[in-house]
Amino acid sequence: MASESENRPVRKIGYARVSTHDQNPDMQIAALEAYGVPRELIFVDKASGGTMKRPMFIRAMKTCQHEGSEFVVWKLDRLGRTLGGILETLETLTERGVEFVSLTERIDTKGPMGKAMIRLLAVFAELERDLIRERTKAGIARARERGERGGRPVAMTPERVEKAKEMLAAGERGNTVWKAMQKIEGPKISRAAYYAWQQAWDVENRDPGVVGE
């Protein structure tokens, strides 16, 4: 005889994300609805996946608190830009007794293949962290060979560092920040010198890291 929990309908919570306001999430929403997620339980962010501080993502996670629920995405990378961040979310869901479904990769943690996939993600997340550390060490070594103190470019003056941190916290990156550094009084700063500083900043401040879109 089936238990009450087995007969209880699964509550499906959907999450969709596009990186910019110019992109359209309709395809993701349609796929989630086709899977059976009610429209009122689909949460949509128009934001980069480099941070877990996304308002609709936070609301979706708060809604998905009860054992027996499903957290559904169109594609795994909608959760975030790093394996470490994705794995952290999956571990949180597992602790709550919430299943996870990714429609594109056909990942469903209710089955043994889905659980095996999570274990593989943990292995690759650790590899990702090791690669970031190695790249950072190599960048510091190259900076020292160029005569730059402490592995960070001398051109990153305190004024530039303060402005760069402010812009990075606001989601600005790469060329946009580098060009802003050029406008601040100080030694000439090359693109490579700024990117070496940004890479080191990413490792020190990552949640758990930022590597690509």
C-alpha cells in the first residue's frame, strides 16, 4: 500500500535565467511549462550567472524548501557559471530532500544516473578549483619576472584598486574596467597587467570562482 508521501503530488519549481536584458527567456519558460511547472512557480532572472546573489534565484530556492519538491531548469548552466557554484546549489537541494531536474542534459536526481552525475560534478568542480589556482600561480610568476612586486602590477595603484573593486562588485569586468583604470592618474597600465590583477582578485573573492559566461 502506497504511503501518503508517495501519493502526494510533486511540487515543481522552475528557474530560468538569461545573461542580459536583451535576451528572451521565453524558450526556457515554455520548456519548463511543458514539463509541468506551473507558470506562477517559474522564477526568471535577467542577470549574469557569476554571482549567486540573484533575486529570483533566491526566491526560487526559498520556495523550494519542502521534501518531495522538484527544482527544474532548462539547462544546467542556468544555475551558475562555475561547477563549484552549481554543485553548492545541488548539495543544498539534496540536504532539503528536494530533487533536481535539468531538461536539456536529462539529469534527474531521483534515479541512480542522476546521483552519479552529481558525484562526477563534484570531481570536476575540484579540478576546476585546481586549474584556477595553477593559472593564478603562473600569472604571479610571470608578473614577478617582469619585476612587479608581490605578483601584482605596480600600475594598480591604491586609487585604481579601489575603483576596480567597486566596478567588479557592480558586475563590470574585463575591458570596461581596464579602460576605466587608464583614466585614473598613475603609471601606464597594460591590458595584460590589469587582467593579471583581476584574475588574482577573482580567486580571492570568488563564490567559488568566475570562469567564463
